[in-house]
Amino acid sequence: MKKIPVILDCDPGHDDAVAIVLAARSPEIELVGITCVAGNVEVEQTAANALKVCGLAGLRTVPVFKGMAQPLLNELLTAEHIHGKSGLDGAELPPTDLTVQPTHAVDFLIEKIFTFPHEMTIIAIGPLTNIAMAILREPRITELTKQIVLMGGAMGMGNVTPSAEFNIYVDPEAARIVFNSGIPLTMIGLDVTHQVLVSRDIIEQIRQNGTSLAHTFASLLAWYNASLNALSGELAAMHDPCAVAMVCDPSLIATELMRVDIETRGEFTRGRTVCARGFSAGRMPNARVAVGINAPRVWKMLIERLR
Ligand code: RIB
Ligand code: CA
């Protein structure tokens, strides 16, 4: 089986951390690099978190790059209230000697897409600022990128406002550039990721793996769950790993071809992914949108590959 070359663009973040390890340990994927963006926490911290996760998981050959520190227009909105001040509260990840690469994440994205024309899959699980900047800096990548699979948006309710999901809300202008780029796009939104919930049983199954990584991740997820529970009375969702799981096994998620427009102006609707089945006011479909997920099979893959 030919491996799928992937660049994982992320903002670790508890669910991003799980997505990094899942991507690295999936036989279907060749993890070519990890690019970090400001989102859940500042970009210095998301990059530091990515390095620590790589160190903990023994991923010493996956290059990590630091990207955009601010959204294109917005002030940065972070999510310390959910992920904690470090962005990975709930466990002490050991310090690592790994360091970020000198190349900027945006330049790395462009360079790799040109090196592997029509082969690169970008899995984007944070705000889309890095991806949009790469498109603005080098528009030709819109013809050369195989696909983008992103966690973000929602057909229904958002999680930052009733209209908007966090990754899109942080940088709606970047999202609009990405959704209008013409790059083949799969949007995995809250409608399906909210079905992949972190239960105590799942945490115990992960902890039973017995490794230091398993114990650390079980502690991280327990903290993440408690944080969401305190905030909203809900269980935490494994948003980002759903995007990785979809690349590994597309049968896990059902999608429909839709027209997705990004609201950038509405006082109460800014950051909304406005999804129409097929055309919308003459505008062509531009994304496959996740409408169903096999959550038990996603968890099965996750638990097996966290081992
Ligand atoms: O809305 C969920 C998304 O926002 C996830 O990517 C999570 O990591 C946060 O970035
Ligand atoms: Ca994320």
C-alpha cells in the first residue's frame, strides 16, 4: 500500500496531540511534517507542545515548523479556558531536546507541495491561517495540492458562538481563502466530531496500555474532559483525530458534496460555515462535508494505534 504523504497543520491542544500520534502511528500515512499555528494557545506554545508530543512519542524524525502568530485580520482568540494556560494542561510532558526547524511553516508547506506535486494531503486541525498564507504567497499551490482534509466548521451549531466553530471563528478570512481556493476539500465539522466523545471507559482503555505515553494521554484526556464538563457539562470531543482517521480510512465518515461559504461580516454569525447541498445562489459546490461518522470504529482505531 502506497503511503499517503501528509503535512499536519495544528494548534496543540489536547485533541491535536492525539491527532499527531495517530498520524505518526498510522501505516497509511507518511507524516512529512508538522506545521504549527496560533489557535488554542499562542504559536510559540503550540510549537513547543508539538515538540513535546513528538518527544514523548519518540517521533524524532518528523520535522516541526512554527507558523503564523496572528490571524490574517482578527486579534488572536485563544482557548486557554478549555486547554489550559500551556495548551496541554493535565499532565507534565517531559522536556525535549527537539527544536523547531528554521524554515517558516508557510514556506515549508509551499516547498513540499512543489516537491510532491499532486501528492500532498494537508490535514488542517487548527485555524487556517498558515494554509491561507501559503495560498496568498504562492497561488500555484492551489493547482498542485492533492487535497485538504480539515477539522472545522459545522452545518449546525457552533462551539464558540451558536454560528461558529473555533477553528473557523479565529480566522474566518483565512477559511474563506481556503474554501474558495479550488483545492479538493473535505470539511469535518462539529456535526460529526461531537459524536466522538471522551468517556471514562475510553480513558481507562487508553491507560491500560501501560506505557508512559498511554498514562500521559489518559491524564491529558481526563483533564480535557473535566475542563469541558466544568464549562458546559458535556464530555470532551475528539475533534482533530477524526480528520486523521478519515484520511486513514475514508469509510469511517460519510460526506456530501456541498457549497460552503464562510460568513466574515455578520455581527452574530461571523465565522459560520454556511453549507448548502449542491449549488448555492449559482455558486459551485466546493467541499465534501461530513454528515455521518462511525464513532466506535474511530475509537477502535485510536485506542489500537495509541498503543
Ligand atoms: O472546535 C474544535 C477545534 O478547536 C479543535 O481543533 C480544537 O483543537 C480547537 O482547535
Ligand atoms: Ca486543533
